[in-house]
Amino acid sequence: MKIYINSLLSGAKNARGTVIIIDVFRAFSTAAFAFVGGAEKIILVNGAQKALELKKKGYGDICFGEVDGIKPDGFDFGNSPYEISNSNIEGKVLIQSTMAGTAGVVAAKNADDIYLGSLVIAEATVKSIKKSKPQIIDIIAMGSGGEFRTDEDEQCALYLRNLLEGRLPDIAAVKKLILTGNESDKFDDSTLTHFHPQDRELALQINSIPFAIKVKKIDGLLIASPVDTN
């Protein structure tokens, strides 16, 4: 098993084998909590307009995500694990569009398998991947807008690699490194009301959710669903 760590949209475009697309703050933490809340599945797209078009055509019930961190016009929810955790989404089909996470999934056209990556599902993701014993694992830290590296995604990538290789990093140390990073600061800025402080708290509940999230292409759509690892 060969494990690679790459970053940003360029990394996603070149990814091969079993690919983990990471977006800790906040896309794939939000997706994980959506499934905790009973969402049936999530359709992943690149672009708010595409999401709205799919909803209009009846492919999904709810649009959630962001453009520059902010909920786009016409969306039901933003890119917030706190917001999605406090919403009634049980049995609903969700459509998600973000500038980093879902854009990375769409860009990973050469992947054999795609998993969504975040810290809340890190251990479950590793368990699921190990069952299939892939020869190549490509871990992609999407960063900010798919253009700039960020501490939380890079640290998540390293954490996943350590777990895949049989090491158990200090979770408190991982959290501390992320909390000292510049992306953490925005959750304390009262003028950035779209970044709930609880989003950071939820996203850093490492290994708190017991399922992985795998993406499959079905009828031309990228569909994310939870994978039981028990």
C-alpha cells in the first residue's frame, strides 16, 4: 500500500487510486453531521447554480454549501455543521456545493474510489479503506477554496496517513496545532456571522462519528452515502 499526500484542486485533478478528499472547515464535517441527522444521501456538485438546477428538477430536497464561506442565494443552509445539526433533514436528499470540498470531488476524475475526509470520520474512513486493501491511497487536503493550504486539512491528511500506517497520533496535539492556525481565527470573529464558533467545535470532535462516507457515480451524479465500518 502506497500512501501519498497532495493538496488543493491541482492535487485532486491528479489523484489516483483510492482518494480521500479532505475538507475539515467545513464541507465534509457538515456532510457527516447531515448523515447523523438522517439525510438519505448527498449529491455533490461544483457550483451553486448547478445545485439549484438539480433541486428545481427534483433531484434533491435541500441545497447547502457556500461561496466564499457564505450561503448562496436560494440555498436552504450554509456550509455549517452546527446549522445542519439543528435542522430537520431526516429522509431528505441533500445537494452540496462548496468551493473546496465538493469541487475537489468533482475534479478527482481519475480516482478508483472516493471518500470524503474530515476529522470527525477519520478513524471510520481508515477502517473502511483498509477493508478493500487498495494499492494506492491519495489523500488530498483541499485547503481554502482549493487554492491555499490550510492547517486543519493538512493536519487531517497527516492524521489519516498515520492511522493508515498503524500509528495513533495524539488527538489533543492535532487539535492544538489546528487551533493555532489562521483558519481557526475566523470562528472567533463576531463580524463573520456565517462562521459559527460551534462549527469549529463540532469539526474538531475527532473520530466522533462511526461511519465513513463514500462517493459513487450514479446516473451521471456524484452521490455520497455513509458506509458502516462495523
